[in-house]
Amino acid sequence: MKLAESSRRKFEVFFRKQFKNEQFQMPAIYFYTGRFTQFLTTTLNIQGITIRRSVFVKPKFVTLLENKKYKIHVELAAHEIAHVLQFEHEGSFRFLFKYFKSFAVNLKQKGNLKSVSRQQAYWEIPFEIQARDIAAKFVEWNKDSQSKNL
Ligand SMILES: [Zn+2]
């Protein structure tokens, strides 16, 4: 499903301020949360994953309301949207290359392949640090809306 226009607009206002660029336009972003996404996020043990403009969110972070509209956890959505913009900014190939290269470098520095090291290596990827930072800022900026969901 496509990100609701009201949410898209909200992110656009936020990122225009963040980037100090009034011309910034949010791309059309699509969220997926079906069975394939459940399988993918469970297998990889993650909350969500972004590939270009497609965001796959673990179903437990998505609520279906009575009016058949979906609500997505705000911080997670902001985090994944930050990755969409990283994809746009770097270009897909360069983004993925840099992402996995820093993961590999971090992992090598940890010196072993235990699950804790993998988690830390992932945590310290610069794109992840930036996405967490942006998500935290968005939550703070958006806190007046009184909702954890979009
Ligand atoms: Zn991430």
C-alpha cells in the first residue's frame, strides 16, 4: 500500500527542515506487510527492510483499523523512510555496496561471527546510525500528534 498522502506530506515538511531544502519532495513510498514480509522479517530477525522505495514491515508493527486503514509504528516508518532516501541519494548499487561493505568491516573488527557481533556490526553501519538518528528526530518533532502510529 502507498503511504497515505497526509503522512507523505508530514514527512516532506519534516525532511525539508532537516535538509534545509524547501524544494525537497518525498518520493512515492510503498509499504508491504503480507505473508512474504512476515517470512522475510522473521527469517532475518528484523523489524523492517527497505529496498529502494519499497518498505517491508513486520506485521506486528502494523495495525488495521476498522475503516480498513493501516497504521504503522511511527519510529519504524521514519527509520525505513530514512533508508529510502539513502537509496535515492546514493543510488541503489552504491547504497548496497557501501552498506554491506561497512557491515563486513565492522564484523571483521569484532573478530568473530557470533550473533551478538553480527547485531553490533549491523548496529554500527553508518546508514543505520543515520536512520536511527532521523527516526528519533522525527518522533520528537511529531510528538504533539500523541500517537505512536502513523
Ligand atoms: Zn535500518
